[in-house]
Amino acid sequence: MRDNADFRRLFCASALSLTGDWFTFVALSGFVYRHTGSPGWTALLFAVNSLPGVVLLPLIGPLTDRFDRRRLRITCDLGAVVPVVGLLIAFHTRSVPLALGCLAGLSLAAAVASPIPEAALPNLVTARELPLAQTVLGSLYSAGLLVGAGLGGVVCAAWGATATLVIDGVSFAVSALLVARIRRPLSATMTTRRIRMRADTAELRNFVRATPVVSAFLWLTVGLRLCYGIVGLLPVYALDRFHAGDAGVGALYLAQGLGAVLGPFLGRRLVAGSTCRRLHTVGAALALFGFGYLALAQVTALGPAMAAALIGHLGVGACAILAVNGLQLATPDHIRGRVMVLVFGLSSAFQGVSSLAVAPLAASIGMPGTTRLSAGLAVVYALAWAIGVTRANRSKNRQVRAVAGRLRG
């Protein structure tokens, strides 16, 4: 991949925009908490960041398959500068509603832009390069969290929230420039530019039903994001329990990001190209996420909390990225955009629902109780999913043996 300039441009563009987003999210977390005093509002940020794109899911999927992915990504990057400017105004006027509205605008741009690199990747690299490229590109979300959240906390503490927002706006502009310089097509074929939402959605539904491994990875995504709302409490742990300020918020996100970056590479070694191993590994990774956050609920200092977040997000990184990579391998180009949008949409929807549930739970039973409840659900879901996949594999093997026996007879 060292000689693949187009892949490097796509990688750098995605890295820049994601890093800038986390700069903004750290600043926004502190801003909302200080002006509301409620841990529920900080958890609500994850909901606002997740749900708007779900509403347009039937439109976004066909857009990614029917239109030029390079031009679409450039449009999204440049368009995202507008809500960043709105956030500058919101911070200046101390308007939490305006800040949430601008965050929703950023999430809409991200809902269209984020699946494009995943959908386009097999068109930019060779079959030999694809496994490593998938892991590297897939870990970018986590790497952006690692660098963006960690440095974002430092920048916000040293130079203020305005500096973080300016950096985010510049990152979008540079990302658009890099994508514009990509020469290879990001779409292998485009049969038509006419969007047929009903027919395109029906084709996607039939493909998922006819491909069990795709269904399995989608269900795993549901489980992970259904429990993911507790991540929205990390800023509150830093600010309220550990009294560590913005630097503490950045430190917890830094530990979270480090685990999420390392998780995909560890998972890739365990999988070793086997679909069966991939299925077992992603289930275990979801359980590890739960165990990490169960530990977080018990600690009383920032250092052990960072260790717990790192462990939990080793599981998140391995689970999320290996699932997406499995979907890439199992899906042809003409429908890959819709599948990637579907997985991103499911992630956003269930993460948003989880975040909305965390807000009243945190107010009623407290942060530790809410954390234990959601983390325990992750462990139970992982166990149930693993049992279901094992039974499905056994049933499939029995059917294959039965057919082979009839053929021999």
C-alpha cells in the first residue's frame, strides 16, 4: 500500500476529518456539562450525534451506490464547515440548543460521508492488499478518537474551545482537497443515477436475508450499539467523580481510543482469514467491552478508569471493525454502499436509543448503576449471540452432510 497514492489520500482525508470531529466533541462535552450541570445532557450528545442520519437512511444508501462517491464525499466535507461555524456562534452566545442543532448538522454530513471510504476501499487496493487495508482504514475511527480526543482535551484546556472548532473546520477543507486528488474511481459501476428508494431498499433486504453471514454481523452491530450509550458518561466520570477537568475528559477518551486502535489489529491476528474464527472473535470482543465497563463502575481514580476504558475498547475496536470488514468481504460493489450505510445507520440508531436511555437512568440510579446495567447487557447479548451463531453453524453443517449423503446414495 506504500505505492498506492489514492489509498493514502483517502486514508489521510478520513483521518483528518475524524480527528477534527473529536476535537469538537471534547469541547462540546465540556460546554454542555458546564451550562446544564446534568450528566444526562452529555449522554444526550451521543444521541444527537447518532440519530439524525437514521431518518434519511433510505435515501443515503442509494446515494452511495448511484452517484459518484468521490464528488459526494467532497460535497459532504465542504458542507460540514457550515455547522462548525454555527458552533463557534453557539459557544460565543452560550446557547446549548444552537450547539445541539449544529451537532445534528455535522452528524447528517457524517452519515453520508462516513460509509463512502468503506464502500470504495475494494476499488482502490488489490486483493492482496485488501485485508490489511481494511484493518487500517477501519481503525481510523478509533485512531481519530485516540488523537482527536486526547489532543482535543489538551488544546481545549490550553487555548480554549474556539481553537478546537477552528481546527475541525480546517480539517474538513483539507479532507475535501485530498479526496479531490484521488484518481481511481471510488465506484466500480453505476448503472443509473436515478434513485429508486423502494426498489433499492427491497434489493438490500433480499440480499441480507439470503446471506446469513451478513445478517450475523448486522445483529452483532445492533448488540454493540445497544449498549454503547454508556460511553457518553465518560466525560461525567472525569469531571464529576475524578474532578480532572477537560484534561481528564481527554485522558479517558485517549485511553478509549488507544484500546479501540489496538483492538482491530489484535482481532485480525486471531481471525487469520477464517470466517468461523471471525464470528467467534467478534462475539468475545463484545463481551470484553462489557467487562471493561463493569470495571469502570468500580474504580475511584482516573488512572484505573483509563485502564478500564482501554480494556473495554479493545473489545469495541475488534468487534466493530472485524464486523465491518466481514461485511465488506461478503458484499459485491453494486450493493456495498447500501450495506455500509445500513451498518452505519443501525449503529447510529441503536447508539442513539442507548444514549437516550442512559440519560434518565443516570439521573435515577446514578452513573455506576447505569454503567453496570448496560455493561452487563453487553455480556449477556454476546453470550446469546454466540449461542445463536453456533447453533446456526451446526444446522448448516447437518444440512451439508445430509445433501452429501443423498448424493452418495
